[in-house]
Amino acid sequence: MLLQKLLGLRFTKWGQMRLISTNAEDNLSILCKHLKIDKERAKYMQLKEPYISKMTEDRVEGMVKTLYSIGYSRDILVSHPTLFYMLPLTLKNRYRILDECGFQDITPDLLLSYLKTIKQRTIGELKSLGLLSTLVNIENKLASCLSQWPTSLTTQIQGDVNLSTLYTIRLKLIKRYLELMLDLSEEEFYRGMKTYPTIQHRPLKAINETLFILQSQVQMSNEKIKSNMYLIHIDPDNLKNILYYLRTIGGVDIKEVIRMYPKLATRSYTSLLETKKILEKYGIGDEAQSRCLEIYTLSPKTIAERLENTRAMPEFNIYCNHPRFLKIIHYNTTVLKRITNLKDSNKRCLSLNIVSGCRRRYESFQKAPGDGLGKGKDLVFSVNQALGNKFSSQDIRQKLKKHPFWINIPLVEVKYVCDKLLTLFSVQDIYENCPILLYPWNKIKRELDTIDSLKNRNKISHLISEINLTKITKSQKLSIVLYMLEKQHYFSGNGVWTEEQQKNIVHLSA
């Protein structure tokens, strides 16, 4: 037994090492392709910085493109592989901040020691090292990056500027600028910096441009920006791309969408475009999207996976064409948990409003005695959809309401019965006998077989006097089935329940 455990352990470790080796091999080809180096050099980089072997092709390609955008060649990544530890956006922001501060030669080593340079070294030290020009007024230079900065307010540092750090000067300028632009109080500023510390390391020009776009183009109020301080550190280039490439979402102007859901402005415009294409691919129109614009805050991969899983679940599939269908996708985890809990509570009549609505409504439904669909809106919608939207929802409701238990039948079972009947009867036939959709398919099938048996023998039904079954229409046939189903229950409506559990259980094997 001990030997088996040891062997098992060895094989497990060997399997893990092989998996790592395979990933490393894939990474080798990625490094060779984008850095234009041989395999030996790529292997050396992997050994020197193990993190590099886990990087995806998109990440490596993104770093190369970012370096080109700020004037560096790909060779910098080979000589300074530790740059890979930074995100492309972080690398770009560090370069822009150092450039705004007036650094004469921004080297890879300076990018790597950015935090120490900005936060620990005084301006005097940086000038003595030759990193900053002794002739430049750093405070004025930084203030010039803010287009709406009054010239009379450039002096924010009291005393000798050379004794201050660049971090201190930048923070004071950002604070004063936001006070002017947003009427931000000191308390609000420091609370925002504590919640979103990355604002401190955004280029001043980027902050300036972002605020200009939000205020002038998106026309977002100052109060809205103040209550969503993360907007200050979003990438202005990405925000411009969102406004350009996504003119509308769900038929709503993208500017209005951002005003309603500011978080969308933090999403990559390519991600938003991909999400839009996925929703169109699954046939989700503007109306459904406009009712759940928050869906765009999820990743495209998550949305695609949830949509695919939803189509495979009968409880969800019946809502695919519902205007509020995306609520199920957006709150998928909560919806699945609620469905499980309700089934455990022996509640099978699940409406979209309950499983994806507010907690108060859900808890009220869960604790309430009995099992019902509430107002029956989802039932009417599902029946109308199954019948091709050829009839008035109000007319369908009136027909279904004639049955005393019309809101006590699970929608999954109603849909199943409807699909079965559509293979035998026309939409018009089913519409004229809507209440039959509330009955178990096995009971309906049994009565249909009984009628067909009597009809084939050319006999008059002993159950229904004075009716010649050989001359009835299909619609009349369904009416007779309804009559036969309820006759044995004295027309009380109890025919909708099964004998086994006194509930309407669909036997999918039937």
C-alpha cells in the first residue's frame, strides 16, 4: 500500500511537471515570435524570470505594442525582462508621468524604479543626479498639463520646492484641480484616494482629458463623477473609442448608457463590442438589452458560457425570448441558488420576477404557503410565444383564467405540453382550447388515444352522448379531451393534478 502511494505521488508530480513543460514550450514559441529571439535566449528569460513562462500571447503582444507606442524597441524586453511584471497600461502611465515631470532620459531602469523615484527622492536629489533639469520649474511644468488650470494658482508648495518629492507636488495639483473642476471637498478627495489609490499614478494629461470628455461629451454631472471617483482614472483613449465604436447599446445612446451605468466606462471597448456581437448571435434584441444594460459589465466569455448553459436548462429556456431574459444571465449565480432552494421547498411554479427580482419579493414568495405564479404574466407570455405571438395576450389571459388553478402550474410543464400538442394540432386549435395546456401530457395523451380508438371503430362515444367522433374537427377534439379530463373530477379543475403527487408532473419519457 505504501509503495502504491509513493508511485502514485511520483506519477502525479511527473504529470504536473510535464504540464508545466508543455506550457513552457508554448510560451517559448510566443517569445520567439514576438521578441524575434532564438529558443536559447527565450529559455534563459524563462529561467531568469519564471513568471514569463506563464504569460499568454495577448499579454506579450500587448507589451511589445505598448513599448512601440512610447518609443522603445522590443529589445528592451529582452534586456530588461522584469518589465513583464508590469501591465501594459501601467508601463504607459509611468512613462507619461515621468515625461510630464521633465525627465530628460527615461530609461527602462527608471521605469522599474518609478515608485522610488517619484515617492522617495526629492526634486533636489533628482536634479543633482542629472535626471531633471535645474532650469525647469517643476510645479509650473506639471500645472501646464492641466488645460483649465488658472495661472494664478500654480504655487501649491510652500517653502523650498527642491525639498519636496514629485509625488507630493503631483498629489497637491490633482487635489486642487479636482476641487476646481468638481467642487470636491478635502474629505471627499482623501476618501477617494484611499478607495482608488491608482488615481495618484495617472498622468495629469490623462486626468484632464478624461474629465473633459465626461463633462463636455458624455455630459455627466459633477455629482455623478464625485460619487463614482473611479471614473477619474479611466483611460481617455479607451473612453473615446467607446463613444466612437459603440454609438448605441440596446437602442440607447451610449452617452446616456454611461450616465446611467458609469462602470461601463471602465470596460475595454473591444470587450464591449465582443459582448454586443455575442448578444446579437444569440438573437437577443435591443428591447431585452435595454432592460438589462448592466449585462455589459460582465466579460464576454462569462456571458457566452451562461447563455449556452441557459439554453440547456428547461427552467431557463422558456424565457429565452422574454424581454427580461438577460436578468437571468446577469444574476445567474443568484438565480441558480434560488431555483435550488425553491425546489427544495417544493415550489415548482417559478416566475422570472421571483428568481431574478429583489430579495424582499423572493423571500416573501419562499415563505408564502402554496405554490403559484403570482399574476401569471410569465405564463401568458410563454403561451403567446409558443403560439407564435399570433394572438392578443389579453385574450390568452382571459381563456386561461377560466381555470381555477391557472397560476399553479409550472411553466416548464405548460411549455412541454404545448410543444407536444403543436405536433398534432394547429396553433388556432390550441388557442381555442388554451386551458388544456395546464393538464399533464400523459393524461391528455390517454384521452386522445381513447377518442382515436373509438373513432377508428366508428362508434359513438359512451362518455359523450350524441356526438359522432368521426365528424368532429381537431379543435372540437381538444374540447372533448378537456371535457373528459374534468368529467371524472366533477368539473372542479382538479384534473390538472397527477394521481401520484397531486401535482402537475411532466413525464418527459412519455
